[in-house]
Amino acid sequence: SVVARVAPFLVCVLGERRAKAWRTLSDGKFQASRGGTTSAQHVAIIMDGNRRYGRAKYKDALKGHWDGGQTLVDTVRWCMEEGVQVLTVYAFSTENWKREEKEVEVLMTIFVKYAERCEREALEKDIRIKVFCTDRTRLPPGVIAAIDKMERNTADKTGFSLNLCVSYGSRGDIAQAARSISTKVMEGTMLVEEIDEQAFGRHLVTAGVPDPDILIRTSGEYRLSNYLLFELAYTEMFFLEKFWPELTKGDLKGILEVYDRRHRRFGV
């Protein structure tokens, strides 16, 4: 398995204790032993494996996306129960536009359907919803209308923050931030000396959102796929072998438990 192949490397880099915890998480066998609140404020997720799950369960790859939508609804509730304050999920990347037209249409339909449900639950549970787009122009009018409605109607909510990355690509976001800063310097509204990490971050679509404490990627893939490249500099990363629709509350609690045991030094 992939876990077996990378195990020696993990022991060398992480140490035996952390490597063992990582292996059990990746195998999907880790069971949380605690409840209560976590010290992790912000969890980011790459929701991967819907199509493979759909093929395996229904012999229809597209049906997996519907189950994935339900898992997202459940995950919001689990995060709130565990004391997480912010959840940011990779719903649709700019690279996903390259998929077959039928699949893209299904994904847009699912988004609109679950947007209505998410908005209802957000209003009931004091959740603010924001959508991060780096290429909004390609979104269908119905999706744009759903996004605007969600953001407008939940703008004053303060109990929890749900961020949906839709038609989003981190490289594109970094490029547009560079263009925006360059324009300000050329216009004389910003000095070159004022450009630092904080100033750059304020020009990203994620401006004002704290960097993620945890990144979770499902489906056994070990890459970032153009997701929050600037924001993940010091994020603790967890890779699970199971598909996104298979994620359970126990998986999330197990990851939070491992995170809470880690000593984050931030280079010190």
C-alpha cells in the first residue's frame, strides 16, 4: 500500500509516535477517545474521491457527488460540535472545468441544491457562509445567484464560518494578488516597502480568514492540488485512505485528537 511504502520516510521525519498516528489515520482505523473542544480553530478539507466512491457503490461515478454533498452537511455539524470555528472546503477547482460537460452540469446542480439547504441550516445555527472564487466568470447564472443569496443572508452570523472554494485555484489567486499590488504601486497608492506577507495576504480572496490549523485530504492522494498554497505554510496535514463520502465523525475527532497532542513550533 501507499502507507507501507512511505512508512520508513515518515518514521525518519516525524518520529515513531507521530508516524504511527499518521499510519492509523491513513488506514481509516483511528478511533477517537475523547470528546469536548479542540484547540484547532480552522479546518480545511480537500473533499476527494466522490467519483470513485460512486463507481464502487452505485456503478455510477456521478452519484458519488450527491453522497459527498451530504457528508459536507454532516461535517459542518461535527466541526461545530467539536469546537472548530472555521471550515473551508475545496468544492470545485478551476481545473475541474476540464471535466466532461455532463459532470460539470451535475456538480453545478448539486451546488445549487445544497446551497439552499446550507443556507437554511446556516440561518438556524448562526453560520456565516462565504464563497471564494478566483474565476467567477465561468459560473452559471444560477450558481452565482445562489452564492450571492447565501452570502447576503448569512453575512451577520457569528457562530461559525463555512467557506466554500468554488471555481477556485490558488495559483490564480496569487497571480491576481500580485497584479493588484503591482497596480497600486504603479498608481502610487502603495509603496514597495509596504509589501510584506501580511499585505500580500490581504489581497487574496481569503483575506481576513485565519490560516488553517489542519488540512484533511481524503481518497489516498498526497498532494495539494492548487489549494490554499499561500495559506497552508504551517498547517498540519492529514491524508486519509477513505473516500470523502465515507468520512465519519470518528475520523474527524481522531484527527483533532492527534492535532491537539502536537507541539507546533512554527520554525522556532
